[in-house]
Amino acid sequence: MPQANASYHHGDLRAACLRAARELLEEDGSAGLSLRAVARRAGVSATAPYRHYADRDALVSAVAAEGYVELAGHLATAHPSPRTPEDLSAVAVAYVRFAIERPAMFRVMFAEPCDPTNEERAAATAAMREYVRAIVHGVFPDSDPEALSTAVWAFVHGLAFLYLDGKLDASTPEAVSTEVNAAVEALLTVAPAMSRPEPEQVNA
């Protein structure tokens, strides 16, 4: 059995595996993330991680759950209680910046296969969805919070992946903030106008 590294202590195998998984994720992306690689990094036997994770999807789900919690904290730091469109823009910028600064984690959270029965990930995802719904309701109290929160999340999430895929300028934080703020402002300006009925034409 490999010599346990300094981060592993008896009875703390799950935490050691998560730490190892996150280290591997930051170094090599999700391609290098496997239970065997995690075992090597944690300094435990190849079978030890299976005590807590049935397979790679279960491990990925546990890592993703931590990512959702961290993303929620990142957004709350950007603005703890959004109430205006400008506040919403600040949260959108924070969301995109998180994706740019933590690309491997972000892709694991949203683009990797997961364990659909993982309660921790399901709870974290539900909390994120409720957070977005609460923001939208606070900024637009007269709207349908479910429909609009889905639209806003999809819009900002799409921006994040455009940056990750190199389609938008992520060269500086200022460039990202300027473009995301402009995009959100454009959406919030155009959407109400599109929803207004066109005036009836009067026949001459």
C-alpha cells in the first residue's frame, strides 16, 4: 500500500480523496480525474476511494457539489442582496469571472457526466437555482420568477461558455466586465420592448 501523504489522516479518507481530485482537476483538467489517479495522489490503495465513491461519476458529482457551493459564495460576495438591474449585472459578471478563473471546475460542474442520485450535488444544484430565482424576483418582482430565472441563468451561462471557448475577449477582467455588463443591459432593455403589443394600425 502506498505511503499516505501529509493530507491524509485515518478516518478522513473522503476529504483526502476530494482534495486529491481537486488538485488533479486544477493540474490536468477532468481528463486526468479518475479514482485510480485520486488514490495515487492521496497516497492510499487503489481500492480505497471506492469506500466513498462507487465510480468516477460519483467522484465528479462530489467535486461539482463543492464547486456549486463556492460559486454561490462568489456570487454573494459580488452582491449580497441584488435589487436593481445593475446589481444583477454585477452578479452576472461574477458568474462569468468564476468560469474564466476556474475553467476546469466549471466544466466539471456543468459539462461532465454525473451521478443523478447524488444527493449532495442535487441539493447544491437546487440551491443555485433557488438563488437565481430569488435574485430575479428581487429585481423584477412583477415577473414570472420561474420563467425569467431560467432565461437569465441560460443567458449568463451561455456567456460564460462563450468565454471559456475563446469566442469572447477574456484578456482582462475589465474587458469581461464591460462586455458582460453591456450584454445584460442590452437584454434587459430589449426584452420589455419585445413584449409590448404593437399598436393597431388605423385604416385610412
